[in-house]
Amino acid sequence: MKVLVTGGAGYIGSHVSKALALAGHEPIVYDNLEMGHKWAVQWGPLVKADLADIAVLRKSLEQVEAVIHLAGYIFVGESVKAPGKYYRNNFTNSLHLLDAMVETGVKNIVFSSTAAVYGNPREIPIPEDAPKEPINPYGESKRFIEQVMEWYSSAHGMRALSLRYFNACGADPDHEIGEMHNPETHLLPLIIYASLGLRPSIQVFGTDYNTADGTCLRDYIHVTDLARAHVSGLAYLKNVGVTTACNVGTGSGHTVRELIRAVETLGGKPVPVTEGPRRGGDAETLVARATLARDLLGWQPRHSSLDEIVSTALRWHHHAIETGLHDYRA
Ligand code: UDP
């Protein structure tokens, strides 16, 4: 199947493209390269364009049977400070895409949603039918799109699967691709940068949470596992096709301090740590109920032990430094 992968030059999108190719599909990457990297597009052609370029978008859609939509801004903290940026890009540009899909007759879409749609959950692990009460514009912009897709399904026969990602991390085991954001705000790469001396230390955001060691707890999912869920999602849409949403996580969590310890152990050296206040927009604990993905998609995590996540990420960053791909600026 030919699949348009919006945001396919990004961290998750490039792993999705590789997973598609390994499963015998043909990814066509649609990315404006604002955040993505040309070197990450290795498994099919790149259309370098914005989702607001409606003519290019329509022409690209005419070539494919399905869409995997990952393009969008991803920083929770930034979304709190600049909400308009998030609504314009994540919401308005997704509307352009959905309308262009209706016009060109492409029905199936796997959408990159997020655990941030749940806000501060009342129940852990979080089931998909938990209340959606996002506490930041990033999560809210994704929730809007989930809802719009439900309405487009009843109005236009769209078949949509929203994958609610928990915390994506780790890297391709062949280190062909990996995480490379600039600026980087995510926990694991920042711990690794502190371990490698690329930044002076890692700051722990909040040590007074009601968790075992006082730091936030997250469900960390290996990006290769997450990527495979999209391929299973396409099969689900083709065979069943009922619009729905599904968590993609492991069902268990780790604290910030546990991640730091894992990098110290696997990296073989201490990581300099400072402690700071809580970060705005952070929930205390986010852990998925992971049974629906298994039942609906036949998907289960295979590579998401903390050891495998941290060791693949460490290998990737060493490789990126050795080959000059690293462009991190502290
Ligand atoms: N975090 C931290 N220091 C950092 C970056 C993140 O303590 O420099 C914490 C953050 O508060 C959260 C967890 O690490 O509890 C994961 O944050 P990240 O930004 O990686 O992902 P998010 O959960 O926001 O999607």
C-alpha cells in the first residue's frame, strides 16, 4: 500500500516509515523540514511541503491509499506559552489535511494523538474511555482533531484510528535513525546529553510528586514498538475500519530518577543532576491501560524494557556524534 506519512522526516515519523517499508508498504513522506531532517527520509520519496500548501497536498493524496498523520508541534511547555502556534499548526493544518482527504477520496487515516488528551487522569492505568480533560494546548489541539475525525467519519465515511502515544523514546536498533530535536526538551535525550558532557546537567522538574521517589511517572514506549502500532493500525482500518482511539503504551511506568539511574548504569558514568520546580502542564502519573491495542490491533510492545530503550538511545547518540549528524546546542 502507498501511504502518505505527514511529519515522516521527524523522530517518530521516520521510524514509522521504516516499519512501513519492512512490512512491504511504500511510504511517501510529506514534511516541510521545519523540525524534521532530510537524512531521516530513507524509505521512500520526500515531498517537501507544508500542509497549508493545499494544491501540493491534494496531488500527493491522489497517489496514496491511506494517510499516517504525524506532522505537528510537540512541545507541551511551549504550547502553554504560545497556544496560538499549536492551534494553528496542529489543528488548522490537520483540518486542511482532512478536507483534502475528503476531496480526493482517501478514507483511511492513522493519527498521532497523545496521552496528553487525558490531562490529570483519575484512574491509573488510564483506559481509553477515561475523561478527556487536557491541561495544555498541545493535548487539547490533538483532542480537537480526534473529535473532528469522528464527525468526518459519520459525514464522509472516513475511517480514523487515533493512537494515543505515551512517552516515545529509544532508537532504531540498526541506528539508521533516532531522536534529534532542536531544541530538545525530552527527558531521556537530555539525560544522555548530560551523561555525554554535551550539557552541564539534567534538571529534575519537581521532586514533591506523590510517587515512590517524588518525581513524575511516565509510561515509556520504544519508538520501534510505537512505529509498528501504525502498521497494525492500517490493517485494522482496512479490515474493520470503525473510527476509534487506542492507547499505545506498555501498561507500566518509570520515574524521572529511574531513567537517570538507567543512563548512569548503561552509560557507565554518573549523570550530574539538579533539582528544580514542577514544570507547568505536567501530570503526576501517566500510565496506559494497554489492553485495547492488543485486542484491536494484535499489537504488543517487544522492545520497551528500560534497558533496551536506554541502550538503543545511547548507541544512537554515540553514532550521531561520530558521523557528524548531531546538531545539539545547549
Ligand atoms: N523532565 C524533567 N527534566 C527535563 C525534561 C523532562 O524532569 O529536563 C520530566 C518531565 O517533567 C516529565 C518527564 O520528565 O515528568 C517526561 O517529560 P518529557 O518532556 O520527556 O515528555 P512529556 O511527558 O512531556 O511528553
